[in-house]
Amino acid sequence: SQYKNDTMIRKECFISASMLAEVRRVVEDSEIMQESDESWPTPDRVGQQELEIVLGDEHISFTTSKIGSLVDVNQSKDPEGLRTFYYLVQDLKCLVFSLIGLHFKIKP
């Protein structure tokens, strides 16, 4: 992000062990750890997407250009791998935004 000339916007939160297990399950079920970003579009002036995963002893990092829609995915050199990345990011975003929404809607 180039918001206010920052290089990256980071957010932190604390989650329960069961939530962490669910995130782990989503990542493992996606089979993203078998993918490689070598054939994916390189970041450009429009922007980039990055995902870094540390799962046990495995550590992998992905970088690609901004994905606007599935049309961009299907036109890439590695549509299957990029589709896996695209759907995993969508699933993780949905999960995080749901948690944030629940956090602010719960009234003690």
C-alpha cells in the first residue's frame, strides 16, 4: 500500500487456538504449499499482492500483481496455481472480516 507514503500496513490481533486451527485447516486444504509463483504476473505499477505462510517447518512466500478478477487469473501462464492463490486469499479475507465484524457487534 502507498497509503500516506507507508510501505506496508500491518495489523495485529490475538486469536484463540481453535481459530488458529481453522486458519491452518483452510491453508492446508487449499494445497497452496505445493504452488510456485514463478509463472505468475510480476508486480507492476497497479500494485502487488503478497502472502507469506509459515506452517510447521515449511515457509513459503508468494508475490504477484493485483488480481482484479478471475479473468486476470485465467489469462495468466499458471491459471491453476494462481486460482488456488486467489481463492485462498478470498477465503482468508472473508474469515478475517467476519471476525472483525463479530468483534464489534457483540454486546456484553
